[in-house]
Amino acid sequence: MNYRMLGYLLSVVLLIEAALLAFPLVTAMIYGESILPYLITMAILTVVSVPSIIFKPKNTVIYAKEGFICVAASWLLMSLFGALPMVLSGAIPNYIDALFEIASGFTTTGASILTEIESLPKGILLWRSFSHWVGGMGVLVFMLAILPSTDGRAIHLLRAEVPGPTKGKLVPKLRQTAIILYGIYVALTVIEFVALLISGMSFYDALVSSFATAGTGGFAVKNASIAGYNNPAAEWIIAIFMLLFGVNFNLYFFILIGKIKDVFKSEELRAYLAIFLVSSAIIVINTWSMFANASDCIRATVFQVTSIMSTTGFATVDYNLWPELSKTVLMVLTVIGACAGSTAGGLKISRVLILIKSIFREVRHMLRPRSVNVVKIDGEVLSEEPVKAAGSYFALYVLIIILTVLILALDGFGFETNFSATLACINNVGPGFGAVGPVGNYSDFSWLSKIILSLNMLFGRLEIMPMIILLSPLGWKQR
Amino acid sequence: MLEEKYMNIIVVGCGTVGAAICAQLAEEGHDITALDKSVDALSEVVNSYDVINLEGNGADVSVLRRAGADKADLLLAVTSSDEVNILCCAAAKRLGTKNTVARVRNPEYSELIQLMRSEMNLSLTINPELAAAKEIYRMLRFPSAAKTETFCRGRVELAEIVVSEESELCGLSLFELRSKLNIKFLVCGVLRGEEALIPSGDFCIQAGDIISITLPETETVRFFKEIGVYKQPVKNVLIVGGGRTTYYLEAMLKEGKINSVVIEKDKERCRDLIEQYSCTVICDDGTDHDLLLEEGIDRIDAFLALSDMDEENAIISMYAKKREVPKIITLISKLSYVDLFKNMGLESIVSPKSSTAEYILRYVRSMESVLDSEIESLHKIMDGNFEALEFIVKEDIEGLTDIKLKELRPRRGVLVACIVHNGNVIIPTGDDVIRRGDTVIVITSDKQMNSIRDIL
């Protein structure tokens, strides 16, 4: 294994994190808060990464294994170091709590251990929300966009970080693909930001909300989440953008190059929109009586459905109080998630489609054992590899959920809380039900549970494999 | 580098040659789309090189459209099927690709190539076995060198020589060698083990080094005689393997009045050879040592192992080496074997796949030529570590022409190996000058030189 190259890449990632800390630092200066926590963290990051970065290794070849380990290690290290400003500023004095919070930030989960948000320094709150933006499109993709072309094999890094069952490039050159993805990401964020400003939000609020929407994270700077703004126009804007950020970015690229017909050919997109419409309809009907008028009901439903589907996790109502049917629909949406190749979490709709279609295939095969059956997506036959991979992924996913729920049970909370907390974390949604609902938080869990849930967040965002390879001795064996 | 012009290239067929081309062209910065029917071949390529992949049949118009054939600058068809390659190029040209190159191996098509070029709009066709046969013939003409290339329409010779332990060259520095021999030549590159370098005057030659020399073609015989490695020109050859390469080679041997005996297992192939040429053809297993002895392996000037199996070629070449045949040429298909067999002592190895890749790269490189000086030819030497480029200086270039070489500051790893002025071959010293109209041969480790200006 090419340790030197691994070390080099990790150092680049940590230096990028140090550079990104400039944003909260500037914010702290503007609001007259202490900039020390950020400076100290930046110094530590720089000192740790400088030795590996001075000498770029001669052998830059990496394979799939290094790609996975690099991605998993980067995210772990980013979280470990990213928690420091929180601790140093006194905002979150307990390191494990801070780790939970920043991991929740980078993985764009949005689950919080904070019982009271509005009293925290603005710099810390910005770092918290900004981490969503960084983690949404990914820090390794960012690195691929800014570094001069390293090697054709860097595609392993892209594959390990961008979610979805099948991934490829948009254009022949990897670096250009990364630049295009980030370009679209930045553009959409800016458009939302401007729209929110127009709707009446303050500069700061519009900024952090755009960051959180773009990464589909869900950290808000108000205790009452988005409801705290009392701004229906803003709620609609955020809902629309949450929906947009859950779409496969490849489709946006197709729009840009004029291949609009290809966009609507995407089964995944059509399924996404269909699920959105059907779930919204069910919940509107189910919760009709709870709202004062139709417009409130529709707005709240659409907001919540898009929030959960895109795995953002913003809330405008306490949906914990909703009837069981609506809550269950929301839970199913949590598991499905949004489209692959977006910043959202969950299983991903394309994976769910593959799983469902393989079920049909199995049934057909059992009825007529001699028939030849294939799984088709977007009209094209899918090879066996992604189909098998989707099945194994799902099995691993279920296994992790079961183990996590078991460990959480030690804390003594109810099943609704434990189960929804697990689902919310591994699918990177954020809020669940019960004690971790939209008006609750994760503060009462034990340190063990918080660590396990943080790991779940990483599992979810990185789609399990990279983390497993990092943590398992098999991954590190020389042969 | 001057304005980089990155081209849009489609490579159809990701086998050995396709993959090698993707590797080199992607490194040079072009936008490559790799097309193949096999998902496995594609994933090999896309996982290792900065290209984008597309699965499908290269001759299928809809697939070509998706690959962007209408906007492509170049399409290279190197699948294993000649017919697919030709169809592919024809379709692409109609869709709008600017240039197309097809690999065509079947000798039965070789006469049609002229017709195909105009009718089907192929810009170029490559025949790897023909290229290999040409290379083998060149080696036979100059058996003393491991490998030779000619430049400037045959006026300049670039020869690679393996320094054996008994050679008179061992232990001499380049200064000493120059003064000892009264011939104008230049050692432009040395390959020692895995390291290739451009030597300075105090460099000491050791046994096992492979040195690359430029010299006027007229001086070659004298040079080899002087350094004691002269081998008599080849009159009799023994060839094992009667495939396409041998087929093409026989024509050249006939012209060069070299006698040959071919040993080939397959009856059909034997018949094809006999029908066309008047060589002696033996239908039997060439790996049989007794047979080789019977056919006079001890009495021949050169032994050519040209069968379809790399391993067999290597083994019988080693046997020929043991029998002390003066010149042994081995045909190796798998690129990864070449280094291994070179280390085992087989000096002269011909690889059709790497010649094809090199030929195509040459073509691509010449497509990018700048107006004022063109790449006439390009050869990879020293195991692919260096490139030898032939430029024609068409116009005066400021800072380059009419300035003494010792006042020019060439870049690191660049050497002006030879200047041909008015037909005279000049092995340059610091006082020589490049003038308009000259042909200049440059050796460089930077594999992306496009223009004569790049030497500065």
C-alpha cells in the first residue's frame, strides 16, 4: 500500500480544512468574538500536515483500496480536528459532544446534541453550518478540482466519495468533472442565497441556511429550526432547493450541455418526483385537520417531505405530533433518501430501484426457471456487478442498524427513539422521532451511543465500504 | 510549451494496443473517450488512466454519436477485427470526425488499402505485422546493433548497442572514445539498468550498458568495425514461425537476396508461404532442438523466432544463443515480457504492439505540429525513456537559428544529436549552428515536445 501517497493526500485534505476555518474566523471577527479557537486549530492542522506535504512522493499510484482508505481516513481526521474549535471556544466543552456535532456537520446529517442553539458564538454556528456545505459535495472532490491532474487512478477517490451504485465521469478528464460538479454546486447555493435574501432573511441567516440546504445537512441557527423565522416565503424557497439538491448532479450537467431529453429519461428522477407527490398527498390528507388552513397544511407537508427525502432535516412543525401514518411515511422516506450523485443520503432511489427490480427478477425466475431475466435501468441492461453490490449493501446496512439499535438500547430510551435515531443518523437525515424529534436533541445519549451514532453518520455518508475497509484488519493486511 | 492544443480523441478497442495508446495520450493531456464492447477491458482502462469510458460496438453509429464522433479530432480503431476497424473509421468520418486511423492486419487487405484510403476516407492504416517485418529487416541489415532507426531519409543512423563484457568499450570515458576513434559520432543516450540518461563527456561506459549513438549512415560500417562489434551482413536466416510477420518479411528478404528457411507447424500457413515465395518451408515443430540442428542452426547468420507464442520464441532464442548464432531476433507480443527477456540476454526484441502504439503516437504528435517546424519522424528509444525527434526547420526562429549551440541554453534532458545541412550530416559541437532549411534531430526525455522551439 502506498502509505506515502496516502499521507500526502491526507495532508492536503487537512490543509484544506485549515484554509476553510478562515470563514468562521472572519465571522468571529465581524461579530467581535474570540478568534483564538480557530487560530489554534489552524495551527495544529498546519503543523500536522506540513511534514508529509513538502515532499510529494515519486510514486503517486493508488488503487481502489487506497482510495477507500483515503476517503474514510480524511473524513475521520477532519471530524476529529474539526471538533477542536467547538471545544476550545467553550461552546461545546465535552469533546465527544463536539465530535458528534461536527461529524453530524460534515456528514450532512444535522443531528445535534445542543439543547440551546441561539446562545452560541456566531463563528461556531457558521463553522457548524459551513461543514454541511463542505461535506455535501465532498472534500476529496474539491481536492481533485483544485490540484493539477495527479494520476488517472484518482478516479478511485471520486468513486469512494460521491454516493450512488454506479458512478462515472462527466467528461474525459477527472479534474474537469470535479470542477463541473463543484461549479453547479456553487451556482445553486448562490441562487438560493440570493433568493433567501430577497425573501427577507438576514445575510447571516440566508448564508447558513443556504449552506445547510446545499449540503442537505439541516443544522439551523434557531432553536426552532426554520420555523423560528416565521417566513413562509423562505420556507417555500428552502423546500424547493431541498428538492433540487436531491437530484443527481449529472442531470444538471445534461441540462447545461443541452441534452434536455436525456434528463427526463432518468427513471430515478421520475421515481423521485413520483415519491414526492404521493407522500405529500398522503400526509396532506392525513394531517388536514391539524392545520388552520389549506395553505399552511400544504406548505408544512411539502417542506417536511422534501426535507426528509433530501435527508436535510430542517423542520417547520413538530411532526412528532403527527398521526402514525404520516410519521411512518416519513420514516420510509428516511430510508429511501434521494437520488444518487446528489448531496443527499439514504439508500438512494437508484439503489432502491435496483433492489426492487431484482426482487421481481427473482420471482420471475422462480416461476420459469429456464427464462433469462435482466435488470434494466433507464432502458439499458445493468450488468451483474451493481446488482449484486446493491444487495450486499442493503444487507450490511440492515446489519449495522440492528447492531446500533442494540447498543443504543443500553441507554434506556424507548424503541421509537432508538430506532428513529439510528435511521436518522445512518441516512444522514438528522432529527428522528420520540426524544430525538424536531424539538428534541441527542444530548441525553451516553458517550458510547454518541460515538456509535457518529460512526453511523460516517457509514451513511461514505456508503459503508470505505469505513469498513478503514476499520477492518483485512484492509490493512499487506497480502 | 506553446499553445497546448488538446485534441478530442476516441479510441475504439481497449486491448493491449488501445490501452497503451490511452495511457500515453491521456498523459499528454488530450480528452480521450475509450470505447469497447467488453466492460472488463473498459474498467481496466478507466481505472488506470484519465479517460472516460463508453461501452458498445464501435461500428454502431448510435454509439459513435454518443461518443461524440461528430466533434472528435481523431478516431483510432484498434480492435482485434480489421473489418470493425474499417467500418468504424468510415462511419466516424461520415459523422464528422476529422481524422481516422485503422489497424488492418490481414495481408489479403494490404492491396486494397490504397482503394480503401480514398473510398472509405481513412486517413491512415496501420499494419503492425508489416511494421514489425520492416523493423526486423532493418535489424538484419545492421546486425551489429541491437536496434537501429534511420532519420533524414536514411542519411542518419541511430543505433542502440549493448556493451558486452568483452567489448573494447568497457571502461572508456566518452572523451577517450571520441579521441580514440577518428569518426564523427555522438553518444546521445545510455540505458544502465532501469535508468536512462544523457551522458556528459566524462561518462564511463560499463558492461551491460545500452548506448545509443547517432552517426552518418556512411560511417556506420567503419564505426562498428572500429569498436570491434562488427558482424558480417546476414546472408542466411532460419525462421521459426510462418505467420503474418514472416509473410511480409519474406518479400523483403527476397529483395535483399537473403536466403531463408522457415519452420512452421500449420500446413495452411506453409502452403500460403510456398505459393507466394521461393523460400524453403519445413512443416514441423520449431521448438524441437534436433530439428533446428538438422536445419543448420549452427551455420546460419541470423535466427528469427517469430512464432505466435512469446514463451516459445523466448526459449528457442535462448537455445540459439547457446548455439552461438551471431544474430538473434525475437518476436514478443506481451509488452510486459520485453523487459524480462532483455534481462535474460535477448538483445533484439521486436514487439508489433509497441511499434503500433509508437506509430500512432507519432501520427498524433505530427497532427499537432506547429507551422514553423514539423515533426518528420519520431522514435522511442532507450526502452521508451527517450524520444528521438526529427524536425525540419522551415523558417528562421528568433533565439534559435543562426546562433551557436554553445550559446543556446537547451532545457534539461534535451540534446541536439545531429544537424543535416544541405545534405551534409553534422555531428554538432558547440560551435555549430542551426539554420533555416536544416533538419535537426533532437533527443529528449520530455515526451511532449511538439516543436523545435521546445528545446529552449
